[in-house]
Amino acid sequence: MISQTIYQKSDHKWLAFGQDPNKPERLIDTNQIVITSGDAAIVLDPGGIEIFPPMLAALTNEIPIENVKHLFMSHQDPDIGSSLPLWRQVCNEDVNIHLSWLWTSFVAHFDAEANITPIPDEGMSVQLSPNVTLQFIPAHYMHSSGNFSVYDPSAKILWSGDIGAALMPTHQPGDFFVDDFNGHIQYMEGFHRRWLGSKRARDAWISTVGKLSIDIITPQHGLFFKGEDVQRFLDWLSHLDIGSGLDSMGGNYGED
């Protein structure tokens, strides 16, 4: 598994992990993010149980495991957090686990002993360090009915989870950033057409994040958007026809 520092200012860093060439071929590739500030760190969408060993090895090459004070799950999918019980074995007993209130009893099927801090629908803020506060921003129905993005106003980076995801070819570039937005559309269009089903939710999320100062958007699958590609992605998503699975159900549907 490769790692890359995508932001650093003093002791405040964003570390990206993913593109593991040794992962089982049947697994969808996932990105994991670790935000550090001082001696505190949070892992965003720590990943599935199958990738836990290489993820842990890569992380501990960068920071001590004792620094991980928070685990964040954007929603309930197994590629997001089925590794939760393994993380709790290696982290401090008082590690904070953040997840939508909607999914706490469902994720208990991964780890019934986990002490989860439920995130209310409106979102919340978490102070990672005296200098860094993170915002959990509602992203409900994008695609999960209890879903959150994470915004770091100091770094001006948004963790978007499945929003912006791309299903990349097996041979990836070894870098985490999109270098040709138009060429990248082919890898994310089908995913967004099928997995996103609500235009109202899509428009609400774009309206919310469009008010933020964002230099980088980091999705959980595929490559990241930076600079002008941030607005290119938001504009592209705002015009995309989504909910393609409805075509197989017949009938006529109005706007949601």
C-alpha cells in the first residue's frame, strides 16, 4: 500500500493511503485518509477487514498507533469500516469512533463492543488539536441515508467519501491526483449514475460544500481533485443524470 502526504503545514498533515498492488483482485480499491495534528490523529473511513494488515503497516511507518485518537466512518458499508474490531485491538481503549446515529446498531454487527459516538443528522465538529477542528457535514442519500463528509477548514480539504468516487483500471498511476479531468470522467460516470439516486440530495450537498473554501476533494475510491478540478467536479456532478437503476423498474417517475 502506498502513502502520500497531500497537505502539510507545520505538524498538521493529511496522509493518503491506498493503491495497494498486493490486495486481492476482487476487492474494490479504497483510499484511507489520516489527518494528524501534534500527537493526535483521526483515520477517515479506515477500510475493510481484508486491507487492515497493509493499512496498519503503512500507517505505523508514518505515525505511532498511539496517536490515533479518532476513527470516522462516513457510512455503514463494509469497505468503510468492517476492520473496526481490528482497529480497536491496536488503538487505545478510549479511541473515539464517529458514525451516523442511524447506523450504530447496524455497525454493531461488525463489532458489538465498539463504543460509538453517534453523529446527529445536522453534523458536528470535532477538535483534533488546539489548532485543528474538523467539521462533519451532512451528505445524506449520497448514497447512504446516513452519510457525512469531513471538512478541514485549516487545510481547505474535503473528504467526500463515495462522492467523487472512480473505478480505476487495475494499473493505477501511483499518484493520488487527477491530471486530466475530462479523461477521468469515464471512470466515475457509471458509479455516480447508479449509486446516487436523489437529485434533491445531490443539489443540497453541492449547495453546502459550494460555500466552503476547498482546495482539494478526496473521495474514498479513485483519484483526488485539486485546484480548478474541484469546481469542475462540482459542475459536472450538478448536471449528471443520476438514479440509473430506476430504468429497470418500469413506470414513470417524477423528480425526487
